[in-house]
Amino acid sequence: MLEIKNLHARIAEDGTEILRGVNLSVKAGEVAAIMGPNGSGKSTLSYVLAGREDYEVTEGDILYNGESILEMDPAERAAAGLFLAFQYPMEIPGVATMEFLKVAVNSQRKARGEPELKIPEMLKRVRQAADELDMDMAMLKRPLNVGFSGGEKKRAEILQMKLLEPKLCVLDETDSGLDIDALKIVADGVNVLRSPDRAIVVITHYQRLLDYIVPDSVHVLYKGQVIKSGQKELAQELEKNGYAGIVNEAA
């Protein structure tokens, strides 16, 4: 479903190269974890996948279901089924969460040639998804993410993901700032979305998230390159021994 070939990318403003030849393949039905120390390029990779304009791809390609997405803008990538959950979700004052959800879902349905959902059907879907994530419906009347705790922001992101039903989900350190209870709820929401026709890329620093979202593959990113890949045991090794041994081996 996702194939990244020799991907090089830099910050558009100052030309600083962040990704230096990333190669990665993720199959449909697979949960792939990307781990690495600070500054290794993990968040940059997620932004480049989503099409953020702050970054410029200078070499390589990103294939989604066999087709390059480099010329697609973020909205086109989203309509095609790509979803990015942010490490730090943005607050949008003045826009009620429920209104945001309705516009987002119907914008994607329209882009795909599907009929827009009427308000009763939308409310039904939102209530069901909110119940599964232990979210109070009163939250949805508040401006998006404004005054939300860290856990509430991440639940709101997973709620969006459940409603939009993307085919390729990229979670950028979604465990950041979560206590153990919120982490379990968010992980449960992600696990519900696991399916044979959906791929999930989980970007994280720590093993603890992978105790709840058990990956099929683990890839270590360091200085803009994948330097080692393995199965879930690799994450446990990193938790126990850190990155120094793998970095020295790659060097």
C-alpha cells in the first residue's frame, strides 16, 4: 500500500536536509512502527507523507497503491485515503468540533463522488464512535481542541480517523503527553481500525505504546535513513538497550 523509495527531503525555507534516502514498504493490513531518537526525521517523514508545504522532496518517490503522490496536495491525499494524526493537534477557536467533523467527512465523501451525510446519520455515526472512545458528546460542542487536555486532543484525532475511515493512517507520536488510561483508550481506538485493507504507520519514541498497538514490523530511523528493520522484538530490544548499539552497528 505504501512504498517509499530513496526519499530525500529538506526544509523548504533554509534547505536543511532531513531525510537522506528513506526506503520503506508497508503492506495492506500491516501495522508498521517507526522508532528513532530525537532529530532522526520521524515527524518530517509524517509531514512529507501528508504533503506539508514546509518540506521539499529533492529525490525519490512515495507510492500509494502503486501511484506516486508527490504531485498531490494535502486535500487530494486525504481524499485518496491518507490520514495524519498530529503529535500536537492544532487548536481552532470559533469552529465547533462537531461542525469540523461534519465538514471534514462530507468534503471527503464529495471528493470521492459519494453522497453527503445528512445530520441525523452524521450524529448517529459520531455518537457511536464517541462512545467507543469514552468521549463526552458535550466535548463536540466546544471549539476544536480549545481547552482540551492532551488525552482529549488525541481522542478527538482518533475520532476523526474512525469517522473518515482512511486506508493509510499515519500516527505521529500520538502517545505524546498521554497518561496510561488515555493511552489505552487511544490504542483501543486504533486497534479497532486494524483491517486487511488498511495500513497503519505508528511513529513513536517508546515501547509502551507498542504494548497496546502490537506492530507487525518495526523500523529504526536515524539521521534520515532506515538503518534497521525487524519485528516487534526489535522494539523491545530498543526499550532495553537504547539506540546506541544499533546506531554503532549501522555506522
